[in-house]
Amino acid sequence: MSIKQTLALLVMAAFASTVFAHKASDSFLYVDMNASQVRIDVALRDLALLVPLDTNGDLKVTVQELRAQRSLATQAIENALTLTSGQTACELRGLTWGLSAHSDGPYLATEYRVDCPNGEPPEQVEYTLLFDTDSLHRGLIQITSGETRSLTVASPDKPVVDLTESAVGAWSTFGTFLYEGIVHLLIGLDHMLFLLVLVLPATLINRRENSQGTARSFKSRLLQLAGIVTAFTLAHSITLALSALDVIQLPIAWVETVIALSIAAAALNVVWPFLGRKTWKLAFAFGLIHGFGFASVLGDLTGGVSNLALALAGFNLGVEFGQLGLLLIGFPLLYALAHIKAYQRFIVPLILLGVGSISLMWVAERAGSI
């Protein structure tokens, strides 16, 4: 086997376990402090990891199958959900259950009345569903108190969330979603691969310019890339805000398919610049599409939320910080490799081949769900 073939296999193997859909695993919790009620929506695909919903093995969950496993499904949810007042757990009394539609598919929605000691409202909520098996799972929580609605997040490293007004204030919301923006970028392999393809052209050294001593400096290349990444952030910020505010809504299956196509197109553009060589324009154009993908994180919760602007700002800045952090770490490494003869001849083509193959696999997978 040749070196080129070996490197190709290594590139494909590196991504083999992560070539699945982009949408992160999220549940949605709606805590109504005024009515002492809580509703939790769990994706059927996530619930199927805990409860045997697909009893006939046809990879589809019917209403009949869900009804047959209702007891086990609601028990799994209730075991992962605890509301407390003081040091005492509140009792959950089932009200309704059924299916709800979110941007990425069907969810089981269960609603409970929350009975706490002495009739007090709950002060904390603990959410642990799937945390033992999926460190990327999140519980996105919307809290209604008085006339305001606030957002926060339960995660494996922070499963207990304070429901009091002082704990879910403006800056708490901003900090929470700043962190989640960073995490979302790091777990969004498709966005990371797109950024990688945007970075690669800036690492290539023109041999003719190098021999003439006119090659661009490392600093000028880094500044150029910072502009490219910022153009990408500006674009996805626009569409993220439009989507979260319900100004524009696109089907998530179509969005994710186009995102995968954008990665393949950007990879091909490095070799054959049919979209032009102005990388910042490419980053901005495709960033508009990627913004709708980011919106899938917030879009199901943000209606009428008082801290929406801060949540969006925090999430966007988190994505930007994550991108710039990856740029500061990854670009010097790639630029150092660029001085190796095999880099432009073998490594870059194989990276592009691997990224293009993965993105086309995503296209086929995601198009099947349209």
C-alpha cells in the first residue's frame, strides 16, 4: 500500500465514528413557576436509547409502539427529573402526555404538576437524562416566572439548576450561552470541517513567491484568517437571530443537507476555485446557511424569552471565541507543516478528499430524512 493510500485511510478512520447528523442531543424543559408545572420534551431517538420503543425493528417508532411503552418511557423521564424546594423533593403528578414536533423530529412531551412541601414553588431542578452515556446531551430549560421568561442549560457538569430569579438573571443567561456556544462549535464536526477547509488555502505556500522572497508573512496570513472567520460569524449571527426571532424558519433537514453540501463545495473550491478565490466572501455566503443550523439549538425555546438578546449574544460570542481559539492553535501547526514537501503534494489533497467524502456521506444521510 502506498503512502498516499495509507494517509487516506487514516484520514477516513479519524472521522469514521463522527460522520452522523449535526443536530446535538437536546431535551427541552419548560418550567412554569406561576402554575407550578413542568413540561419536558425528549426526542424519540434519545428515548429509544433507554426504552425499547421500536419493538418491530423497522427503525421507526409508531404511536402504537409509544403507547405500549408509555409506562417505561415516562418512568425513565421521571427518574431523570427532580425538582426541590429547600432540601425536600417535590412530587410530580402527571397531567398530560403525547407527541410534540421540534425542528429535528418528533419528541415525547410529558407535563406534570409540581407539588412541593407547604405549597412553595420549586427552587431547583435536577436533570440527568442520558448524562451517563452521552456527555454532549443538554437539557435546555425555559423558566417562566411572573411576566418574564428566562433561559438556562443543564449539562453533565451542571445537572442542578437554580430556578430563583436571582440565579437566572441576565448575566447568568449570557455566561451560560457563551459557554454553550463554545461547546456547540467544538462538538459540531461539520462546522469545524468547514473552518478547516477555509483555513487550508492560507497555509499553502506559492513556491514561486517563496523563491522570489515575496511570500506573505505568517502574521498577514493569520490576520486574513481572522477576517474570514469573523465574516463567517457575522453571517451566521444574522440568520441565527432571524431564525430565533421567528422571522425566517427553514426545515432543519434541508438546512443540514445544504450545510453538508457547502462543506463539499468549499473543499472542491480549494482545488478548483469555481466559487472564486475571495475566501471571506465564501465564508460569509455559506455562514448564512450555517446560522440556521446553529439556530436549531435555540429555536425551540426562544419565543417570548426576556433574555433572548443576551442568550443570542452569548451564544454567538462563544462560537466566535471557539473559532478564534481553534485558529490560534490549528493554523500555526498547519503553517509549520506547509514547509514540508509532502504537505501540499499529499497531506492537503488527502485532507480535502477526506472532508469531501465525509460531507457527501452527510448529504446522502441527511437527504434521506427530508
